[in-house]
Amino acid sequence: MNNLAPKLTSEQYENNFTEIHPAFNQNQATVEANRCLYCFDSPCMKACPTHIDISTFIKKIATGNIKGSAKTILESNWIALTCAKACPVDVLCEGACVYNERGEKPIEIGRLQRYAIDWYFEHGMPSLFTPTPKNGKSVGVIGAGPAGLACAAELALLGYDVTIYEGKDLPGGLDTMGIAPYKMSYMDSLKEVKLVESFGVKIKTRVWVGTTITLAETAQMHDAIFLSIGLGNSPDLNIPGEHLEGVCDALEFIENVTTRNWNSVDVGKRVAVIGAGNTAIDAATEAKRLGAEQVMIIYRRSEEEMPAYEFEYDLAKRDGIVFHFLTAPSRIIGNGQVEGLECVKMKLGMPDVKGRRTSHSIPNSEFRIPVDMVIKSIGQKPAESFLSQISNLKFERGKIWVNTETMQTSHPKYFAGGDCINGGKEVVNAAADGKRAAHGIDEYLFSRK
Amino acid sequence: MIDLSINCAGIRSPNPFWLASAPPSNSAYQVCKAFEQGWGGAVWKTIGEPVMNTVNRYGAIDYNGQKIIGLNNIELISDRPIEVNLKEITETKKLWPDRAVIASLMVESKRDVWHDIVKRTIDTGCDGIELNYGCPHGMSERGMGSAVGQVPEYCAMITEWVTEVSTIPVLVKLTPNIGDIRFPARAAKKGKAHGISLINTINTIMGIDLDTLELKPSVDGKGGHGGYAGPAVKPIALNMVSQVAIDPEVNLPISGIGGISTWRDAAEFILLGASSVQVCTAVMHYGFRIINDLVEGLSNWMEEKRLQTIEDFRGKSLRCITDFGNLNLLYKTVAEIDEAKCIQCNLCYIACEDGAHQCIDIIPHNGKNQPKIRQPDCVGCALCFLVCPVDNCISMVRKDDGSEAITWNELMRQLPQPLTWESLRQFQKKHGIEIH
Ligand SMILES: Cc1cc2nc3c(=O)[nH]c(=O)nc-3n(C[C@H](O)[C@H](O)[C@H](O)COP(=O)(O)OP(=O)(O)OC[C@H]3O[C@@H](n4cnc5c(N)ncnc54)[C@H](O)[C@@H]3O)c2cc1C
Ligand SMILES: Cc1cc2nc3c(=O)[nH]c(=O)nc-3n(C[C@H](O)[C@H](O)[C@H](O)COP(=O)(O)O)c2cc1C
Ligand code: SF4
Ligand code: SF4
């Protein structure tokens, strides 16, 4: 890569990646917990995709029953630590807190959740749940992300023998490999993995189903299969220069950042990120925090259509990220290495089928931006070739179709959840899907027998 | 395995948490719902003489944004007929054989009237009877409730009328509106009660509306004292429970009541001798659902302390209760400020300066005004520790001079009597105690 940004000191790295929502101390947690009104049938609970009984867990923090609080949380959500730190709470639980209606600051539900779950892990995961006796049936879970882990934990407690197959070296999916390190450390995700393993779930890492072992083999070993494979990398931009050195995929870049060996991640002095979803924002802020001097986001629609959450946008602006709206890349320029990006100006047209306005390039509006690195982040694509091995698997708008009550796919033995069915939402959705699927599988295997 | 089950005066329940006789235990619908959610028992809303309530009957005190730290009421006993209540008690007990169902009674002070109601109550199959000698308004004007509880002779007499016909345990519920709570407790013992419940509500006026100059709550312009309950009364209740618990002349099982909202409160009542605890205001505020944390929180705490049954810790703190004359006069602590935690609000300074013994200085330090304790002058009263808004910032550290403990009573035996300031000063000087 041309023009590598100079490496920072380890202190600077630590500083740049410190948690943006630090832990509560006991005093803060108690004060905040006592501020909660202990609403009945609370809107915050309904807004949480895993429907954690929020008022109850907060009340338990207020009375000092932290273990009970952790139990209330985990009863609904096995991925509670990652969720506490990474959930977009503004649009979920905290956004629904009744304090908003009173024009006051909502309860910091995420941080309180973290307080209870931190306690739980710091106290060595005291046993809270009694598994039902083994029922002799076995379920294979493909993918050890939050959806797979949640499903496995729930199934194990229901008496199933569960094996998770994970292609990567480390389990946890994007919780381990994707979430910005200033939100949480990948080690938090590994704590959740430990919890799931403590229920007797076996996790086989470095096993790519379809490559290391065949899907057919895997299916044969189990009574049901849960697909929690997430999504793949960004699709190609299909513009010239895409294969120059200095062009990379957002997820690959982010994966290197989350493992916290910041010193070994190269970043250019001037970085362009293509796309304006949450992942693009993460890639941009992470590049900046690694020491890039100038980071810009290139997005073909306007601010209004931008898919990133408002607080992510704010974070990026505070990090000094420059936004080029109504701009699309047309060519990556360089000689072996990236030297610049040629873009065209865009204008918005009529809304498309999804209601989003289409964008059209304005003729002769090309201009060039000198850059050293280009990060592609235009959404993730599903693992179509892998999924095509399953007969009769029905898709809907490029996503695996499931019965939303049971998470069963059109092939009765296969269930699915998480990003691979919703096209990429949040960890908490994956956690909710996994748990629901476990009950769907349970119902299927026992009503069938 | 933690076992929360209890036996209070022969009344058994799977956990010590009972609904107190009050609105939450007004009907079979409510009591059954509470049992479904895990309550161990319920003392039915007091039944007896025909009554009629005023419409508004509650007043509350909010404190610093927290609603209802105290709740006042002028509600009477059940305003539903005796027959209806007895029928519902019968049905409820049948549905919930393992829970404690206790009928609370209050009728005219006539022997045959009491005999009649007690017999009809026993026929419901309930587990016990609680005599309401506590209601401080309305009923007392008609010679019942606290009008009985405040006169030990009546208390003994009516209790005896009940116990002479009752085949089930009888608890006597005391009013706190009395100089010495031990007297009505002893009277109940004399009347052969099996246990004591306390406290009922405390006489209070909640406040005045400064625009209308009427009382809060105001019943068409008029009002009067009501009975006070809720978190604010807990310390008063704890004291009364402990007094009854340590009185050798009483020596009866206790059902503790007054301001219990959390498992912590319950644990404190049990540590002071209560076998069961009763809750009213907290349920009125939040609903029966609080039972989840009451049960779980208490169990988790017991597990942490390696306690298996309620009996393993019941009354454990009573051994600490003694008279002032038995306290160690040479036990010395002084305040210490953790400067790293201090936020320089200087509340400790002004509290000590104006409200205590002038032993904190404000020292300018790095552009901040840092409070500093002059430890040799500190009398150890702990006021600064109490006002400090930061956890673990001010601590009271032990600084005994190494001499053996001595109490006031022991000291009085050592010093020449009658006691003079001079001889007391000499003793203080010997131990480096500076009074200023
Ligand atoms: C950069 C980034 C940042 C994000 N930040 C947040 C955030 O802050 N908050 C939030 O709530 N959400 C965030 N998300 C979204 C969130 O991470 C996902 O919604 C969630 O992880 C989806 O979980 P999943 O279990 O469905 O899939 P994944 O987490 O993607 O896990 C799928 C797993 O399956 C494995 N796998 C796939 N195919 C196979 C196979 N054939 N054989 C074996 N293993 C296989 C993969 O290696 C992977 O480990 C972020 C996503 C990204 C990309
Ligand atoms: C509205 C109200 C009505 C009550 N009615 C009765 C009653 O009928 N009989 C009785 O023995 N106590 C009655 N009490 C007193 C309660 O049983 C209890 O002793 C008191 O409220 C203290 O407990 P708490 O702090 O948990 O509320 C009543 C209390 C309230 C607040
Ligand atoms: S899991 Fe997420 S959305 Fe649900 S309560 Fe916790 S922080 Fe809020
Ligand atoms: S809505 Fe807000 S105040 Fe109400 S229970 Fe939820 S967090 Fe507490």
C-alpha cells in the first residue's frame, strides 16, 4: 500500500479503542437502577427483541440481588454481554423507555444489563439453570455466531446433544470478529462461548461445513440442523481497479482490528470507505482510530437514505469522518497500488420497490479523490452456493425463508436464524432467533416421534 | 438446597412472605393471584363490623423523586360483609392448602360476639387468626382497633375471649401508637396468644395543602390523622419488633410488619426475631410481582452466607441489642477521606463545621478545595461519613488506644460517686479523649 499511516504507540491504540460506554460502578448502578420506575408490562421489554424482563432485572440490581438479575437476563438472552455492549439501544429498549415520554433521559438499560452480566462472569458463572435430562436426540448447528450459540445453549438445557461446526479459528461469529473494539472486546464474546460450552455444547472450530466435511455428512449425524451461517463478504463493486493492492473488504479489515493486534494492521494515510451502513461507519472509525489521517465515506444516496443509525453517524462525525453523499465510485486508480478514486456525482430519482429512492449518475460529473486505501462495504451477500446444496430450500428476497414462529425452513429438517434469514440485523435479533429455533426444533422432533 | 419454609406460632408456610391484612388481601381474587405468584401466606383484610369508607383515603410522601416513601391511610376494615369474606376464605384455603391463610378479625368488645366470629372463622379451615388491635382511625373511635391495643387490660381480656374458643393459632397485631410496645405484647401473652404481629400503622398527618390550607388527603375539606406505613416506618418497626423479641416476659413468635419492600428488609426483620414477615405498601405500589425478588434475593443471600433455613439466622442480631450503659466507651473510630475519590462537594466540611465538632479543614490543593480531617480532633461521630455522596470515599477507621473495653456501667462502679465532671475528665484524658 502507498503512504502507510504511521503506527501509533500502544498507549495511543488503547486510548483510541477504550470503551465508549464504560462499566457502572456499584454506586452508579444502584442510583440508575433506583431511577427505573419498575413499570408493569413495560415498553422497554417489548422493544427488546429477546424480550428480557427489564424492569425485573433492574429492580433486582436495586435490591442487590445481582445474581437474580443475571438470571432474569439470561433466561431470555444467552448473548447478554455482547448485547449489553453492542445493542443499538437508542432504537430498541432505551428508545422505548417511558422516561422519553416524560422528556427525560431514559434508563441506561444496556449498561445496567452489563453490570449484572459482568458480575455473573466475574463470579465464575454460578450455576443458575438445571438442564433437563438427556433426551437422546442430537442437533447440529452450523456457525458459532450469536444465533448458533443461543440455539445451542437452549437446546442443551432442553436435553439435546448439540454440536456446533464453526469454520473460523475462534467461535463467536461477528461478536468475536466484527463488533467494534470500542464497544466491546472479543474476549467478552468468548466468555459467552464458555457459558454455552458449560451446558455441554461441543464446538468444533476450523470445520467448514461444505469444505472440511460435507453438508450431507453433517446432516446425517443429526436429527435436525440449525443454519446460523450469517452472511458472506461484500459483493464486488464491479468497477475497474478493484484488484489493486490497497483495496480490501470491510469485514476482513474489521476482523483484523477486533483481534486487537492493532500494530499489525496496515492502514493508509487517506482512506475511502464505500457504503454508508453501520459496517461502513465501523470500518471508517476504526481506520481513523488506527491512525489514518483522512477518512471519507462515499455514498451514492443522500444523508436521508443512509442506512446507518443516527448514533453511529454522530460517532463518525465526532471522529472527523468526511461524508461524500450523492457520490459513487466509478474507478479505482493506481499502478499496482491504490492512488486515487474516481467518482461521479449522483442524483435521486423515484422510490424503488423497497421505497428507497433510486440514484442516477450525472453525466460528465467525474472527479478524482487521492486515496491510499479503499474499503468496500456495500452490504454482505448470502452464501448461496452453500445453501443450494439443501434441496427445496425456499428463499424470499435473497434470504432463507422460515416460519417465523418455529424458524423452520421449507426443508423440515433445517431451521435457520440470524443474519442468514434477515439479511443482516443485530446481534440481539440473532440471539432471539436462536432461542426461538431451539423451541421450534424441540417441537418438531417431539411431535414427529 | 435453601429451605425458606417457616412455622410462625404453629402457622406454616413455604416461605416467610405473607400479605399483610390490607387492600392487597381484600378478596379471593387477589389472594389467589398472589399465591400463584409465590406468596407464602396472606392475612386477610380485617373483617368484622359493618363499615363505610370515605372515597379518598390515602396520602403519600415522595422524597427526592422517589414516589411513596410513606403511605398514610384512613381506610377502615373490610367494607364487604362478613359472610362474603368467610366464604372466600374457605374457597381460597381449599385451593391453596400449602399456603398460610390467616383471618384478621375486629368486632365489638363483647365476649359472645367474639366467640361467634371466632367459631365461624375456624369453620373456614383457615390456618390462624390475627386480632387487629391496631387500626388507629375510625375503628378506634368506635372502641375497637387501637382503642384496644392501647389499653393492655383490654388487650388481655379480648385475647382471652378468643383463645378460650379458638382451636387454631391466634396472633395479636399491635399498634405502635403507644409508649412502650412491650406492655400490650405482655397483655397478649397473658391472654394466651400464640404469637405477636407488629406493627400496624402509625398516627400521622401527611401534610397541608398550602393553597387550600386543608389537610392532605382532604375529605370535602376535613381530615384527621391517618395510619402511616411504607419504607419510612421500617426503622420504627424494627425497633418495636426487637423490643418484643428480647422481652423475656413475652417470648412469643413474631410476625414482623412495617416498611418491608425488599428481601433485605425482610432479612433484617428475621435477624431481629421475626418468623414471618408481612407486606402491604410495597405490594400496593408495585403489585404481587415483587415476590419474585423477595424469594430469590433472600435465597441467594442465604446461599452466599451458607444458611440453609430461616431458623439458621432468625434472631441472630438480637444478641447485639443492649442498653447504652453496656456499650464500650473506648471504642474509637476516626474519619478518613480517600482523596482520590473525593469530588470536593465539601458537604462533610459544612456538616462537621456547623453540625458537629469542627474537625475538618478545607485546604486548597491543585486548584481545588480539598476537605481534610484533623484526626486528633475527630470525635468519630461519623456525620461526615453519612453525608458523603461518594461510595467508600469517607471511611471510619478504628483507632482504639489499646486499653481494654469499658462500659458506662462499669465506669460508674470504678469512679467515685456521685459522679463529677472532674473525675470523668480525668478518665477521658487518660485515654486521650479530647472533648471540644
Ligand atoms: C462490522 C460489523 C459490526 C457490527 N456491529 C454490531 C453492533 O455493534 N451491534 C449489533 O447488535 N450488531 C452488530 N453487527 C451485526 C451482528 O454482528 C450480526 O447481526 C450477528 O453477528 C449475526 O449473527 P449470526 O449468528 O446470524 O451470524 P454471524 O455472527 O455472522 O456468525 C456466523 C458464523 O457462521 C460461520 N459459518 C458460516 N458458514 C459456515 C460453514 N459453512 N461452516 C462452518 N461455519 C460457518 C461463520 O464463520 C461465523 O462464525 C455488526 C455486524 C458487522 C458486520
Ligand atoms: C390502606 C391500608 C389499609 C390497611 N388496612 C388494615 C386492616 O384492615 N387491618 C390491619 O390489620 N392492618 C391494616 N393495614 C396495616 C397493614 O396491614 C400494615 O400493618 C402496615 O401497612 C405496615 O406495613 P407496610 O409498611 O408494609 O405497609 C392497612 C394499611 C394500609 C396502608
Ligand atoms: S438485549 Fe439489547 S435491546 Fe434487549 S434489553 Fe439488553 S441492551 Fe436492550
Ligand atoms: S420503561 Fe424505563 S422506567 Fe420503565 S421499566 Fe423500562 S427502563 Fe424502567
